[in-house]
Amino acid sequence: YANSKRKTMSLIPPLKTSDGNLTDKPREKAELLQQQYISVLSDPGGVSTEEAVQHIPAPHSIITDIKFTPGCLEAALKELDPYSGYPPGDIPPSILHRCSSGIAYPLYIL
């Protein structure tokens, strides 16, 4: 009954505090979410990309048996949804879809 009389409804359910209690106070929930965000997405200790890459193990095998043809590329380009979104700077899917027969072979050579 009390929840139906509230003026605002939060889409975030009560959260557990560090002492194990649940809180539904907006400020406390915001602080808990901020603490979680900071702990997960913090700076990885200032490690450079070069240092991080050095610790990646070398692949045990190289994939060499994948074969495709210009026809495969053309079919894949025709399957693109011409109305789907795309990131800034990319080629719109509608253009790739319409030009699939003309660009399949140059893409195959690449």
C-alpha cells in the first residue's frame, strides 16, 4: 500500500550496503553504484599498451584453412540490412548493399 502512494518510482531496486543492509535512499544508491563503477572501470595501473601486449601469449596455431570467394563476399554484403545504423566515419550499410557486386572483388583482393 505504501509503495502505491509514493510520488516517484525508482527503476533501481534497493541495493545492499557494505554492512549488508538494504537501502532504498536515492543518494545512498547513487554512491553505491558509483563505488561499483569506479572499482570495475578504474585505471589499470598505468600499464602501457606495449607492456600489456608483451604478456599476451603467442597463438599456438594460425588459421590458414578459411577460404572464401568474391561471390561469398558479395553474398555477405547483400545480406547487410541497408537500414541498420553505423558508426560515424564508417561506410553506410545501404551503400555496401547496393554496391556489393562492384566491390566484392576488390575486397577479396585485400
